[in-house]
Amino acid sequence: MKKWFGVITLSAFLLAVGSACTTKEPTHSSSGFALSKTFSSTEEITQDAMVILKGSVPKAYKEEKTEVLLFYVYEVAVDNVFQNLTDHQIEAEDTIKLYRIVAS
């Protein structure tokens, strides 16, 4: 009798531990993380970039919303343009808008 009670108790304990391990929620959240291209050198970045410039990004921003995205929009003062392969003319002392996706 005691033997069966021990087997049943041990089985119930193992079942409870196994159940708790399999249904445990993940401790980390994927919120705020996204897949992006990674680079191993600055040469790779410059080969892939359409625009390379130096500018001053202010702390102040405006929020713009679309149906599915929220952007922070910064007014960036351009100091120097190193590469511009776009159709837009960007020169030193211009101001451009930098859109940063913050939520979807």
C-alpha cells in the first residue's frame, strides 16, 4: 500500500513538474526587436548605402502615424554629404527628415 502511494505521489510530482516546464512562458519579449541586415565592416556599409552623410540629430521629434506604423521624425541638419546615389539633391547646411520606426 505504501509502495503504491509512493509511486502515485512520485508520478503526480513528475507530471506536475513536466507540465510546468512545458507550459512556462518565455522570460524575454520580442517587443522592440526586428530583423535587420548586419554588416561586418564599414566597407560593406558603404557599398550598400544610397546616402552617407554627417549631420546633427536633435533630441526633439514629432510623431507621425500611419495605419500600422508609428514614426519619430527628426529634423536633421546636414553637415557634410559623402555619398548621394538618390535623385534628391542634398547638400551641406540642408535640413532633412529622418524617420525612425518605433512601433507597428
